[in-house]
Amino acid sequence: MGRLSRVWSAAGALVVAVAVLLPAGPGRAAAPDESRYLKYYEVRSPESLSALADRFLDDPGRADDIYHLNADRTQPDGGRVTGAGQELKAGWVLVLPWDATGDGIRYGVLPGSGASPSPSPGKPGPGCAAIASTGGGSDWAYVTLAPDEAWARGTGEGVLVGVVDSGVDGDLPALAGRVPQGADVTNGTSGGDVDCLGSGTGMAAIIAARADGSDGSISGVAPGATILPVRVVATSDVADPAVAATGIQVAVSAGATVIALGSYVDVSDDAVAAAITDAIDHDVVIVCPAPAGDEGAEAGPQRPGLLRVGGVGPDEQPAESYLPGGVDVTAPGIDVRTYAPGGAGPRAGSGTQYAVAFVAGTAALVRGALPDLTAEQVTRRIGSTASPGAQAPRDDATGFGMVNPRSAVMVTLAGEATPLSADGAPAAYRTAVLAVVLVVLVAAVWLLVWRVRRFMTA
């Protein structure tokens, strides 16, 4: 009944998402909410809506769809889209339908909108201001992954997860008692338990929050895990590579066995890449955003001990233009429910960093349930048990598929320790005990039969 309920909840969430994100048509209110993540394209040279519809939607007739999404918007030069047959000007930014695909499409808050995907701030601290909640978001991610089905094997107790991002609000009730001071690598003189950007707190909540029973509260993937906050950005949008590399080293030195890297960290930088390699050599699982960019760029090979994550929406629409071959697994990364810093309550979050958090939480579950596995074995297990995982060839766009917390801790893989049974004993041990009991019972029956026969012939 619980599984059926989750299926209906997922269907309901999908219906809501479709209703909200459906491309505008004739007679439909067209103005998109520019404070939310949208698909958009920046015009590079004069061209027409029909040409864009042909390129991105494979149907020139859908030029009207693009027109209705942009009719009420003012372009950077003050102009407006006035009709489907109008010639577009270089520099204009056009919102696209959610099924648009192709080179040059971007995903995020529109340039120049004045909106921020991670509204400032949270816990009182230097440079932090109050933050307003953006709404609770959908629970589709938690319905889809159903991490609670993995908790019979543990909830990540004893696992320290380093969150290398904007810091984590140490006063967040859902993380009470499980956020040590950590480190602020941007200044070296304070802790990482202050968050002025919001994404680090959102990641930490997805990994390890505990629901308090109130409406809208959430439980993270591994609510028994502890979060080590490592702050590598304070108020800027980009982390200095040297600072990010140091942040990874700090997390390793502090004993983190899983490290989640946020979107501020440039994993392609040489210093950061070296720090990641060193962390894996110290048996630490690294989870990071999959590389995104223009088609033709090199994504790099898959590496044991490292999981590159692509974010997706309820319709499996990618959150960014990920490089082919650069995604190892996917996870929810669009309109997911998480927490904002500063007591603002649940909020909607979109971005690859939130997908990273779902996978890092899954890694924490595996490290807690199967502590003898190496970092390489943990990443192999998560990839092999994703959906469809090892049951299908690896896909260039989605890797092994959607992460599956339950399967990650329950499925038995060849050549490694057997997952725990529901009562905490190794399944192989339980099987052996049952086999011994069966042998004893057979021997007892045989002895009884032998005695009866002997008695009858005496």
C-alpha cells in the first residue's frame, strides 16, 4: 500500500509540474517567473523564431510556443518580441519550452533578471542578510528515490559527510547536533557553520535533515549522518581554485569519508583535480557536479572513487547541458524541497548541487551499512544499482541512470561484502546459520528413522 501511495504521489507531482511548466499557447498567460530556473537561449545573430523552433524543437510550426513565452518580456535593449515572424536581434534572451534541446541552450535564472537561484542569506554572520523562502518545492524527488526504504540497513550513523560549498547553517533545527563548526577556508579564522548563499545549507539538508513532523518538513537521504561544513565561498559566485582545493584537503584531514562538492567548485582546475585524486587515495568518496558546457568539449573518463552527477527534473529533463560521457549517475536537481538558512523554512531548490547531495546521501548510507567497502567499491555499487544501472549499457547522457538508495545498500554484488540483513547481521551469515540448522534437522530425522527401524526389527 505504501508503494502504491508513492506511485500516486509521484503521478500527482508530475501533473502539477506539467501544469506549471507547459509551454504557453494562444490565450494562455505567457510571462514566465524569471526568479525560477528556465531554459533559455541568447541570440547570437539575427534570426527568426521559426528557425529557432526548427533547430530546438524539430518543428518550425512551434514558433508560436516560443513567442507566447516571451511576448510580455522586455529584452536587454528595451525591445520586445511582437510576433512569430519577427526577426530577432543579437543579444536578445529568449525563454524556451522545456522540451527544447540543442547546442547553445542554457538552464538557470535569466541573465539580468536580478534574481538569484540561491537567495542570500541565512544564519547571522559577516555579510549575511535575511532570506525569504521561495516556497516549499515539490516532494517528487523523495517520492521517486524513497530513501526511507533503505533505512532498515541504517541511516548513515557514524558517517561524516563533508559539504564543500557556501557553508551550512549550524542552527538549522533539522540538522541539530550534527553540524560541527567546520572551517571557513575563505578567511581561515572562523567556522563553516555560516551560510550567506544558501546552497550549502540546501545540500546538507538533502543529505542529512531529520523531519520534525511539521507540515513541509523533510528527512534527508541519510538522516543519521553528520555534516562537516567547509566554506569555500562567502558572498561571491565562484570559488578560488586554490581555496576549493584546500577545502577538499581540510575535509579529508577532518575524517570525512564522503565529500560533496557544490557548483562553486571547478573540478576541471588542476589544483582541484589533484586534491580530488589525493582524497580518493585516502579512501574518500568524492561526489561532484557533472561537467557542462558547449558540445565538443572533453568530459574526461570515469574514475573509480568519483561520482559525477547530472541533475534532472520529474520528466527526466536535464538541469544543464552536460557533456556527453560526463555523467556517471543522475539524481533530482530541479524543483526539489530543501531548507534555507536563517530559519526561513522549506524552500524550492534547483541546480546540479542538489543532485550531488542526493548521491552523497546515498554514499553515506552505503558507507554506514557496508563499512568495509573501499571508496572505489562504493562508487561501483552506486553506479551498478542505479536505474537501470548494470542492467543496460551505460548511456552518454545519463550514465548508469537514476541513483537508487534502497538497491545501493541491499543488492549483492560479486566480489565484495554482502549487504546486511534487516536485523543487522550479514545476509551470508544468516544463510550459513540456516544451512547448519537444516543439516542438524535432517540428521535428527535420519537418526529417529534409524532408531525406529532398529526397534521394529529387534
